[in-house]
Amino acid sequence: YPGLARMAMDYMAIQGSATAVERVWSSASNTDTRNRNRLSPSRFEALQFLKAGYRKERTVQMTD
């Protein structure tokens, strides 16, 4: 089955995790530190949202 073998090699080469997800987890670990372990889930979510918006705005400014 050479066709099946080629197809398997194409799909097996795909990475198991996406870069965007890795970035989100990294950002979350920077927010959820030992000093900030009492943040409520809603406040944690708000901080992550603000950080993402700030980064996006900074990227847009850098490309203009």
C-alpha cells in the first residue's frame, strides 16, 4: 500500500500541539505565579484578555 504509506507519513509529520496554544499557556503561567495565586477566575480571564489586546496593539504599531 504505497499510497497509504505516503498519506500516513504526511499526517504523522504534523505536530501534536499548535504554537498559538503554547503561547497562551505560557502567558497564563506568567500571570498565575506564586504571588498571584489568589486571583479569581474572572479576574484572571480579564488579565489574560487585556494582555492579549495589548500585545495585538503593540504588534499593529510595530508593523505600521
